[in-house]
Amino acid sequence: MSFRHDRRGQSVVVGTVILFGFLILAMATYQVQFVPTENAEIEFEHSQQVEGEFLDLRNAILQAGSTGSVQSEPIQLGTRYPQRTFFLNPPPASGSLQTTGAEAIQVNATVGSGAHENVREFWTQTDPRFNTTSIRYTPDYNEYRGAPRLLYEHSVVAAEFDDAVLLRSDQTVVRGDRIAITALTGAISETGVESQSVDPEPISRSSRTVPITGDGGDVEIVLPTAVDDVTALRDRWAAELPNATVTEDGGTVRIALNGSETYRLGLSKVAVDGGGTTEPAYVVPVSGQNVTVGEDVGVEVRDKYNNPVVGAEVSLNGTTENTNADGRAFFEPDAPGDYNATINGTGGQSYESVVFDVSLAGKGGGVGALTRPVFSDGPMATPNTVTQGNSFDLSAIIDNIGRGGTDIVNATWADAQGNSGTLRSVDGSFDQPVEAVESTGIDTAGWNTGIHIITVTATDGNGNSVSEDIEVKITQSQQSSLADSVELVESDTEINNGNLVVRFRNDNSQSITFERAQLVEYDEANAPGNRDPIGIVEYEYGNVELAEGDSLENVTGPTVSNGANVDIILSPVATGASGNSGGNANVERGDTIEFTVEFNDGSQRTYQYTVP
């Protein structure tokens, strides 16, 4: 038997080869198209994860600077792909976490009233700048194109794309009259796939603020940035600060604030590598500088960030003490004379010493500086120059720790003119030996112009009190006439039952009264022949008819308080050809009314309104 021409197995072999070819083609297609897509999704999810971790790191840095808390935050630098049996993965995606190098933050301002002279002298003589760095994360993905680089600096997390910069968090540098700046120090340089921890530690915790104001110009904050597109970043900061002027200049974002206002500046320094120190910069008294023998004198040593320094050495006429956990040192002079508390050795700058005058005169059985509370911050007025009729705020921090030790129970203010009031506890109740107090919206209507010496007094539970004077300048109001302050609110003016209801708004700081009125012209868009309305009756005026062309007529009110609205009802009265009354007419769309009003200061204003 011959099998030479037998082809019965060929179709099976051919079919198997074709199926195997399709399998190889499908696997190749999956490898080329689907594996990269799936890996890109994994990389995108990792990018989102790192963004969330960066926000946690930002919060940890701000917490360290404001409260002194320490919290380690992990950053997952890269990501790995799932195991694939028949397919190939690229190497794991990696990323780098690095600091960008130190640049200086500047605050161009002058120290305002309420701060000790040593604070002002240190600021003026040293022109302090605060070196800081940024933290940047740069991903190195295999598939995800256009992934953002992340950057932390100055309280914000910025996402840098190739063509845009977006902020992933709010800024906390400027909030109302508060300026909070955290300088970042240390070096980080990590590259890889695994998680790396960043441990922000406070070097100088923000526990004191100082008042600052413009020195004949704006208060300017200069923030160095590591963002490549500074213009785009400037726009983001401008959107965050609509009441400030934000510009860019040579790799910095410059924030200009109203220099006539007073701001509270709080500074802190945070390290991200476990290193860094802060040094004594200046000293301020925390007791009276005129005391008697037997009373303690005390000082607080502060660093360039205006925060207390623990363990600093203080000398008082040959006696040396180290500052306690509050950055303070106390001495008890045993003889009358001048005592000089110094830091950083003798013969230093004026702001490195405080002079105390100790006398023999007693003060009622030894109740003296040791038992009295002190103002550790303030008191201060914001603003300290006020136009008569406007308002200002008072604030202070009162400290009784290490002194009387009892709770602060009361705080008041008063001036020689008889103006007075109380300051409330910011936390809601007087129940601590350290209290932040404030009195907001103090109205100066009726105050005399000139310098007012305001005495702020705080009292503790033992009846011991401390007082300090601050100056508030009241300037003459340059307010224009009442007529310039009364606006016709077109958006709220309407037709009601054929009458025109005109809404006026009093933008003046005092009440105003409508005294006289005159109808200049009433132009009815669709007047029927001889029935042209020539008069209007105002209900609030007591139905006084104001005829077109007549002179100003006396009217009865109304009186409108400052900031309030009033609705005036104007009812047209039609006449016939002979001038006799033809009955009431209706206000219609297209009608135009022009009338003059005189107010109680004698000023006049003419208003015109066309019904839309």
C-alpha cells in the first residue's frame, strides 16, 4: 500500500499553525497596547497618592511651626507593576525627593507701636532675612506622560505641569491682618522606588507676633520660589489674595499689602533633616523696668524669628541665669541702682540689653513686679491711625506664668476723654494665667481729633494689675457732603401698582434726612395727547405734590440711618390741556423722571432714572 499522495493530516497542521499565529499576534498586541495602558493607570494612581502625601507633609510642616508638634510623613517615591506571567514589564517607576537650595524671605516693613523698643531696634539695625528652601518631588514614569512635579514652599503645594502651575492647597501666609511665615531648613536628596520619611521638626516655634506697618509705603513680603514658571505662580497667588498686589521679580513672588494698616507678623523655622539651631538675637523685659529692692526683674530672650529661646544665658550685673522653658530669666536685685540684663556678652548692640532702675522705695508690703501679670505681646491698636467716625481694634497677650500664677480675670481700656470699654478673652472665657484678649470695632464717632493715650489694664485673680499706654491718632474726617453719599439703587428701583418705587442707599457714616425736593422733569414715553403727567406725589413726604418746574418744596423726611436703604414712592398725577387735574397716571416702561433732593446738611443732588 502506498501513502505517497495521502494528504489527510495537512489541514490539522495548517490549522494549528494558524491558531498559534493568532495567539502570538494577540499576545503581541496586548503587550504593545494594553500593558502600557494598564501601567499608565498604575502610575497615575501613584501620582495621586504622592500628591496626597505631599499635602500631609505640608500640614506637618505648618503644625511644627505653629504648635511645635513633630510628625513623620512618608513619601512613596516610586511604584511597582503587578507580576505578569506571559508579558513583560518595564523597570519599576521611580521618583526623586529633593530640597532646592536656600533663598531669603524678606519682609519690607517697620515695627509698629505696641512692641518694645528693642524689637524695633533689632528689626531696623539688622534688616533680618529668613533663609528657606523648597521641597520638590519629580516622578520618572515609564508610561504616564505629563505627570506634574510637586513643590512645597510657603504653605502651598504647587503642581507644575509643562504648560501650567496649579495650587493644590490654600496659602496661609496672609490671613486678614495676620502674616504667618514658616522658613524651611535642611537638605533632602532621595531617589528610588521605596517610601522615604520626612520628619519636620520645629527649630523656632511661632509663639510671639510683632506689629508691623508700612514705612511710608506698602508692607511687602518677598517670597523666593523654585517654580519654573514664576508668571503662572504669580497669577495663582494673586487669585488667593484679591486685596493685595502680587507681582514677580527675578525668581520671587512679591506681595504688597496696604501700608496704612497694622499687621501681626508671626515667624517660625522648621527643619526637615533633624538639624538646625536658633540663636539669641534680642531681649525684652517681662517685668517693670522701675522696681524696688525685693522685687524680681525678668527678661525674655528671643531669636530673629521673635520667639523665646530656651537655655540662653542672661547676665545681670555679674549674676548669670539661663532662660527657662518659656525663654525667660528672673533676678532679684538686693540693692538699689541701675541693673543691666545682657545677652551674647557685654558691649553688644542696644537691643541685646535691658536696663532696670531699682530703688529703695517700697510698694505696699512687697507686692511688686513678681506678682503682677505682664503684657507679653502688645497691647496694640489696629490700625493706630483712624479717621474720625471709623473703628479700630485693640489686642494683647497677658502673661501671669511664673509671677502671680493665678488666672487673668479682667482686661479694660480707657482714655482721658472718657471713652472706655472691656477686652474679651479670645478663647471665650478668662480661665487661664495666659490670655489673648481683644476688643474689636471700637467706634470713634464723637471722639476728638488728635492723639489719644489709651491705657490698657489687665487684672489677675489676686487683684494684681498691669497697665500700659498706647497711642491712637484720630484724624479729621474728609467726608464729602451727604448728597455724595446717598445713591439711587437702580437695580432695586421698580414699578408697583403704577407707582415708581425708588430705592436710596445711605453710604454715609451718619444718618441723613430728606429736607426738600423738586421735580425737574417727568417725561412720559407714551403720553396720550394732552394728558402729560406733570406732577408726582411722594408718600413718605406726606403727599406733597411736586409739580414740574416748581422750586424746591419742603418735605417731611424720611431720616435714613447710616448704611440703610429707604424706598420713596413717586406717584404721577396727570393734567388736562387747561392744567386741571386729570386724575392719576401710571408709570410705564420708558418713562424718565429727573428730580432734585436737598439733605439736612444743605447739600443737593439731582437724580435721573429711566424705567427699563
